[in-house]
Amino acid sequence: MQALGFYFALPFIYFISILPFPVLYLFSDFIFILIYYVFGYRRKVVTENLRNSFPEKSEKEISELEKGFYSYLCDLLLETFKTLSISKASMLKHCSMNENSKKLFQNYADERKSIILVLGHLGNWEWGGNSFSIECKQQLYVLYHPLENKYFNKLIIKMRTRFGTKLIAMKNTFRDMVANKNEINATAFIADQTPPPENAYWTKFLNQDTPVYQGTEKIARKLNYPVVFVNVQRISRRKYELIAETLCENPSSTSDGEITELHTKKLEKEIHKNPETWLWSHRRWKHKR
């Protein structure tokens, strides 16, 4: 059944990937109507997350945010499929890196320092990884959870590695990072996934008690890799800018929880700037302290 579903969907996915951008976004508008008005995909989860995160907003404001999120979610899905066929030139046209960020990464490369990148499910993180691999000298590694469907898993790997990015299964993170320590690289951690509560660091995030993975901080402190926050900010439809900022230069000198608080608060700040581009359909708060 896995193979049947995959080979049925594959021609459709490739067809989407070759659509011109104006047509792609017209199709996204149609998908939005289906997902939001017809199927109501995870509407209860999204509404609850928004209300709890922004208690100061009126129901009208929450409703507008909700619609904005679903519209963006459809764009994000189709933009991700676009990765299958997009050229390097087009990728950089639609997701560029600002000059300060280029200099930051170039300086670390010149100093022969490997770094840890921290980001959230904010903006188009997939396109951000592609642009980094095209623009920067560091070998980019991205942590990922393998999908249960091995056929779709291979497709996702193909999309994420087209421009030179390499993947690390989350269970092998520290082992592989130690094995790669002789090269100049950057390892990307997605900081807003949901860890088991008993092993998590708890903090306030978007007005709620929130568990956060401690792995990013623990590995940064052990390897003493500078921690850089990356925001793939949506400038307009089909246009993003990758903005980077060093959060911690010498992690080994920090105290417990310091790095985790830094990247969590930074992500929260960026979400407040562009709330509709965060992944509100994720069950981020399914665990309680």
C-alpha cells in the first residue's frame, strides 16, 4: 500500500514542481479553500494554539491570523514540492541571504569554526537550507526524523539534498557530529519540536509552559560550537530572506539552560513579527509540566 500511494502521488508532485510561480500560487489559493473551508484541517488545534499564545487578541484578530496561517501553509507545501525541480539561480532569487549573514558565515569559515544553527518551523525552513548550501562554504547537515513510508522518505531526502545538504538522523546526532569534527560544517537544529516531557527543559514560550529539547544546548557546550539563530523571513509571496545572528560564541562557558533560553526567546520574538508563518497546526503543547 505504501508503494501504491507513493507512485500514485508522484506524477502529481512533480507536476506541481514545474508549475510557473504565478500558477503555483493560484493553485495554492484553491488548496486553501479546500483545507480551510471544506476539510477544516486541524482547525481546533490551530485555534486553541493561537488563543493561548495571544490572549490579548480579539476573536476577530484570531480568526484573521488563522486564515493567514492556512493560506501560508498551502504556499509552504507547494513551495516545498517546487524544490524537486527549481534551479540554483531561481532558488537564490526567491530565498536570498542578506549581506550581514553572508559575512557572518564567511567569517566562521575563514576561522575554520564549525557552527550550530538553530531555527524553528517559521518561514520556509526548507528553502533556507537550500540557499545556505548554495551560498556558504560550510557543509550543511540537517537533523531529520525518517518517515515511516520509505518511498516518501526517499523523496524527502532527494528534495533536501539536491544542493549539497546532508542529513543526520536525530538518534545519531552527537555521534555523527563528532565523526564530522575535522571538516568545517554547520549543523541545523529545529528548536520547536516536542520532546518527551520528562527529559525536557521547561520554559515559558508564547505565554505557555513549554518543553524544549536540551540536545542543542548540550551538544553546543560539549563541542563548543558557536550557536547561530537563523530566521528564514517571508518578505512577500514567493520571496524570503535568510537572516542570521550569533546567540552564543563560547557555549562551554555558559550555565545550564542559558542557550536554551536564548534561542527560545529569540524564536518567540520572530514569531511575534510574522505569526502567520509559524507552524500552528503542530501539537506543540500536548504535554503539561
